[in-house]
Amino acid sequence: MIVKYMSQQDKDFVMSIDKHTDDNSYDKRVYTKTGYIMWETGVPIGLMHYSVLWDNLPFLNFIFVDKKYRNKGFASQALVFWENDMKQQGYKMTLISTQVDEEAQHLYRKLGYIDCGGLIFNHTPFDQPMELFFRKVL
């Protein structure tokens, strides 16, 4: 698997998967190099993007691997790539989250992430199961 920064050529692929993005946010990811595409044998199989909280804490906003490529180690490889990229940029720690009803939490713990809190948005426009947060010192 190869992981590359998002480019304008990847826009249709990303927009077909990430329903939380629009043209402006996509352009920002390309410009700031905060989005990545996962490739396997020349085919895009997944994506991820992050933001930086408080100017010094990278937070992975989104990771996605196409269903037919799941449970084959691609998400783990992509996360290790991201962690290494963050370390090379001088960051000391990363933050990631998932909902309590999602399986990703098990992967994050397996990769050395430690539970560090949660948010509950009951009775709000963002009503969802609790969001679990994980941290990892790089």
C-alpha cells in the first residue's frame, strides 16, 4: 500500500466517500496537506484527514478503508504512516476518536492508543452514541 497526500485529481473519490466535506474544505486539505489517499496496486482504497487542535495536537478527523480492503492491515499501515508524518513535523502526540458502537476502537488500542475521554451529544443537532477519544505519545 502507498499513502499519498490528497491532490485535486482525487476530489471525486474523496467527495463520493466523505459526506462531511465541501469544495472549500477539500481545497484546504489539498493546500495544507492534511488529507491522504491510500492506494493499492494503483487503485484508491481509502482516505484519511486530520486537523491540528490548539496549534500543536494533530487530531485524525476521518479514516476510511473500502469494505473489500478491510481487515487486511491497510488501516493500521495508514495510521502508522500518519503517526510518522506527524512525528517528522515535530508533533509529540496524536489524538483520534470513534463512536462507542464502532469497531475502530479495538484497532486504536491495538496500535497503542490510550483511552482519554469521551463526549456525549444527547439532545443536540449532533445526537449520536458517545464519542471516545484516544491519545498516543509519539
